[in-house]
Amino acid sequence: MESQTGIGNASDTPSSGGKERRRYHRYLCDGFAEVIVLHPECLFRGEIRDVSQTGCFIVSRARIRLAPSAEAEIRFRLNNREFRTQARVMNVRPGDGVGFRFVYSKAGIEAQVRGLIEYLNTKAPDQEA
């Protein structure tokens, strides 16, 4: 996996122009991700656009066709740390990417992501959490 290359400002703006439903603040970031979808079985790689305590959006130019709630395993690297968690497909934008909601099967993974979010919160300039 490649290393993380940067972190940007936090983002609370709905990207599709609809009503904002997110419960947690999203942080713009730049990192590499690998996604394995279980049913239907497929693998794709992309860049993480943003991350929050509950999920992330992974940019991919591929025309990915996945059903909402499809289960996946996501492996990504940010801030020189590797993360691996289960997730569910929440939003598919063919040619743009896929939004995922993390499914924490182990308490340790959730604590790691929480630590990442706390770090990003200290690094993101001019934000409101």
C-alpha cells in the first residue's frame, strides 16, 4: 500500500446536493485504499477522498456497479498507519467512486479509526466539528 500524502480541510457539504444526513464530521484526506467486495465478488483500488468516524468515500474511475448494503473489506493507509475494516456500500457513483459505512466487528478497529479522526481534527485548519 502507498503512503498517505496529505490532509485537507474538513468537509460537511453534501456532495450530491441533497439534504445532509451525516452524523459525523468528514475530513478531506489523500490516501490509498483497496476494497474487496464479497457479493458479488470484486476488487478495486482507489484514493480516499474523505473519512469520518463512521465511513469514507473512495474515488475510482471504474464503472463500479454494487448494490446498496453490499459487504466489503476496506484496507487503507493514512498517516503512515494501515487500517482494515468491514464496511457496507452506501452510495455508488459510477465513474466517481463509492461511499462506505464502516462496520466495526472488533472494538480495536473502532478505537484506531477514532484515534485517526482525533489526529485529523487537530490537523485540519479552520473547521467546526
